[in-house]
Amino acid sequence: MNHDARLLALSAFLKAKRAKISPESAGFGTGARRRTPGLRREEVAQLAGVSLTWYTWLEQGRDIRVSSSVLDCIASALQLSVDERKYLVSLAMEVSPGISLKEEPPKISPSLRRILQELTYCPTLITDRRHTIVGWNEAASHVFLDFEQVPVQDRNMIRLLFARKELRRLAVNWEHFTKGFLAIFRAYYGQYVDDKWYDRFLGEMKAAHPEFEALWEESEVQSAPEVLIEFRHAKVGKMLFHLTSLQVQGADLRCSIYTPVPESTTENKLKRLIGGSAILNGEAFS
């Protein structure tokens, strides 16, 4: 992300988060009719203990000096989560780990590959910080896609979520499912401010998929969501999973594990899929 792009991202993020805060939750009465949702700039400035002019310049993306203590006050005023605070600091102070990613996807270790194999009935994906899929197990191939048939250059989970009809139909709430991946992606985007790949990729996605920009501009940030996800699989119907996202220590990789909900029939359906006994004869699965 170059200098100007970083400031634009900062501006968009601050505006989006300000618009989502109700005046009542911040201690302000409804009072006179408001022209825009959320807090006013002067209210954020008041809560943060900074001048309106300074905060306006910050939100406009002007190149001004900031300190961590002041950013902490801004984060509190905007009720940011821990992940969102990190994202704010990375954009406002141009914090970068100074690590560049090679064009070729990183290889996963033999021990991590063994873990993939052992998670027989837990669909699992391993992705890098660009959401490139670098590893998966058999269960994931049955639930999501046969990734082996996807060209290496197209194995990006964000791209696939928008481009492949199978994935659009899979999640009962596709937008909610997709927002989770975008929240993780934005966390990486803020962390690696020097990697120009992100801006190129975002430009490509906005041009190819009009609905992408609206979801991206919601500016959600989350590094490790744990959520309940409902799929409607083409062969076996309803499947319920708990998603757990783990960072692989010693490597810039993420392991996303979809664990079947114990009280559901999901694991049995996975066994049928993997065993090749699922049939397409119009049988309904609940």
C-alpha cells in the first residue's frame, strides 16, 4: 500500500466506523435531527479530547503527525475492537513488519500437512496473508471445491467466493460468510502497508465484481473470528459448522477449521460424502 493509498484507507475506515456508532451509546442525546447516521466529527473529537480541526484532518486523510496515545483515544471514542485498533495504528502510523511475500505461495510443513490429514471430518483450509489457498484436506474438497482442479493462480479464497457459483450457493447467508473473510483480509491489509499487491487485487475485485466494493467498504476488521456457519450442500443439504481460525506460529499462514456441530447430522453427512455414498436421486437431507 503506497502512502496515498494508506491515507485513503485510513479516511474510509474512520468514516465507516463513525457512521456505525449510535449517539446514545456514546452518551449523546438524539436531540435535533441528524443528516447522517452515527456520530458527528465534533462528537468524536470531544470524546477523544482532540480539536475538531485535527480530527477532521485525520479523517480527511491528510498527512499529519499522530501519536499512539492520541490514536488510543480515537480508538476508544470510536469503540474499536482490539483488531480494529491495530488496523488504525498500522494505517495512521504506517507501521509495517517489513516482510515481503514471494510471488509463489509458501509451502506448508510436513507436520502441518499431517494435521490436515488427521482432521478427517473437519474441512480445513490453509491460506497465506493474501488469502491464497496453499493447503486443504479431503473434507474441504468435498464441502467447498475440488481445489486441485482450480488453476494455482486462481486459488485465492476472496476471488473464489465472488467468482464461483458453487460457493455463492453453499453458504445460506453468503454475505455474512464473505464478510468474515473480508474482515480477516482487511486485518492483513492494514498490517502489510508496504505490499502493493493488495491495492492491485482490490482494484481487480472492484472492477470484476460490483458487489465487492459495498461489502469491502463496511470496513470490518477481525483477525480470528469464531462463528457458527450454515451451509446448504448440493449433495447432502444442511450442514452446520463451527469455524475456528488459527495463526500458524513461525509462518505467515492461517488454518481455518470447520468443525461439525455435535448436535447436528453434519459429521455423518461428511462421512457419506468422503465415502462416496452420497447420491443425487432427489433424496432430501435435513
